[in-house]
Amino acid sequence: MLQVKNIREDKKRIVNGLRKRNWSAQQIRVVDNILRADDERRSTQKKLDDLLAENKRLSAQIGQLMGQGKKEEAEALKAQVTALKDQTKQLEDQFDSAKKALDDLLYSVPNCPHKSVPKGAGADDNKVHRAWDKPFPTLPADALPHWDLIKKYNLIDFDLGVKLTGAGFPVYRGQGAKLQRALIQFFLDENIKAGYEEILPPLLVNEDTARGTGQLPDKEAQMYTCERDNLYLIPTAEVPVTNILRDAIIPEKDLPLRMTAYTPCFRREAGAWGAHVRGLNRVHQFDKVEIVQIEHPERSYPALMQMLRHVQRLMTKLELPYRILLLCGGDMGFASAKTFDFEVWSAAQQRWLEVSSVSNFETFQSNRMQLRFRDADNRIQLAHTLNGSSLALPRIVAALLENNQTTEGIRIPKALQKYTGFKMIG
């Protein structure tokens, strides 16, 4: 959530940022609506403060009069205090209403893109930050896409998933299950070696947690809801892990805080169908390992690049061709100030598949969560939050299977062999 203070002091930057996100002039009017709503909140707050001060003054005067034996005068003031209490209650209700109206407007506005984010309407306008410069996999003449490979080697059963749950809930079997577990452990071990603390969070979160990282109200349609208990199945470990520090004040010396977590993730992906979502390309339940950083604002962009290099090393160790895209304003997520996407080359499908997003949210999430730090001068400031997929498994598995298929079976990358316990599938 943007800070009203920043909107007031740097309105031009905020408006230009929304234009970079391709917001129309009509949509951008919300900025002026926010300022008017804040004026209303401030005005009501001042009236309420003045009334409370008057109430306090009269109450002190009543005590003095009673001490002087002037009971009638004291009783007259008591009547005024009673009337003031009624007015105070009305103003408190008015203030709560004004604050809610302001918050609702603020929740509707996405983060302001960093100045280095390129303009663009969508995915076609993203910029290649780094591209694979080594040979791409050469496949056998009878190479298969991963959805045929998993059937051939009995690795994943989509039909059984339909029977147990529904479409998009795969069942991993045999070497497929071991490969999945091996990737999870490999990613966690690499993240821990890089200084991230392992977290095992809940898979269900409440409204405050979902709102804190920007899933609510922006992405409600993508989330599975347990309506009876008003809980949400997590779409990513970022949600519970970042919220660990909600309403916290961290000593500056403790920054950065680095955390990693493996969780299943759940996304409805409403309206998704077609060949581009076949097999593991898009599913409703999938495994992912996440990295999260809480950082000082002055160091968050170097931290973003450090996270980028870390994910890049993982891709290199898995021997997977990849490219890194800097997302344009029109393709960034609601809460992000700057995002890089990793895409892996799927040799059998002859297309790039997104496998990771690494983002800096600046103070957008921390303002919602009131995640702060106390600096050396004893000032309290909002921290910056960052996160990245490290990595999402379905499309990694798809690319591993397709890119490493041979006439003898599917080769396991060397870095994974100690985790799988086998060198080949087949």
C-alpha cells in the first residue's frame, strides 16, 4: 500500500508510475480521491482532538470546582461533558468511516514502479536482462513433450488427480515423486548455504495475512477459500513468511533478515485452458521453494541483484538454459516496484516457460503490515521487502524431463543425483 505522505509530497512521480502501468486518466483520478479522503480524515481527526482536549479541560475544571465546594457549577459542567461525550462518539464513528474510505482507496492502487522499470503494455514489451549463451539441448528424433514422457515412465498421474480432487492436481509416483522431493531438498540446501533461515509455515492464512502481502483485495479470484473459517490456502510461501514480521519493529543491526520455505501452493487460475497449459505448464496445486528478504531501504536494490544471482546459480547447477527478463510496467504484479522473471527453455515444446519471479516491493507490503525497523538514531522506518521463487517446481520438472531425454531414458543433472539416488529415469 502506498503511503499518503509520499502521494502528497511526490504526486507527480506516483501519477507517472501509474501511467507506466498503463492506467487511464480516469483510473489515475483515484490519486486526487485519496488526497480528498485524507483531507476528510485529517479534518475529522482535528475536530476529534479538539473535542477530547475540551473534554479533558472541563473534567479538570469540574474537579477544581468540587474541591472548592461549588457543586452547582460543577454539575453544570458535567452536563456539558456528557454532551461532549455524545459528540465525541459521533466524531469517532465519522473518523472510522473516513479512515476506512481512505484505506479502501489506497488498497485499490498498485505499487509505483521503480524508475528503471521500462514502459510497456504487456509481456511483449519486457526487456531481456540476460540470455543463455551456451548450446541449447539437442534432442533425439523421437523426442517427446513432458506430458508424454511422464506417461511413458509413469512419473505423474493426472487422471488419478482428477479422480481424487479435480483437474490440475497431479499425483507424483515412483521416480517422479523422488525427483520432486530431490528438487525441494536441493533448493532448500542451496538457499540455507546462501544464508537463508528455513521456515515451515502454515498453508492456511487469515485475511490480515493475505492483505499484508497484497493478495487481498487484488487476487481474491485466484485463491482457494475456506469460507466456514474465513481462511485462505496460500498461493505462495511469500504470504505467511513475510507476515511473520507483521507489526514488528526490528533493530537495524538485525537487517537483512533472510528466510526460505518450501510449501505446496494453491491457485485457482480461473479461466486457464488450452495447449499452453497442458501437463505441468499450469496446475492448481504445485510445490515451490521461496526466498524472502527484509532489508534496509538503502540496500534493497543491491539485495535484489544478489537474489537474482542466487537463482541464476540454481539454474546453472541444474544445467537448464534460461533467460532473465526485466518486466515492463504493464506486466508487473500489483505489489511490485521492480520484477525480474526467469524463464527456462523447454526443448520439446520449443518455448520459454516462466519458473521464477524475483521482486522488490519496497515499502508497499511493509506499510500494509507495519513491518518496521529502528535505526541508529532511534527513528522508526518502514523496511523494504523482497521475495523470489527459488524455485517453482512444475515447469522446472517439465524442462528437466524434456531437455534431458535420451534414447536410453532421461538423464538426471549431476547436482541432483545425490538427492534422487539415481542417474537415469527409465
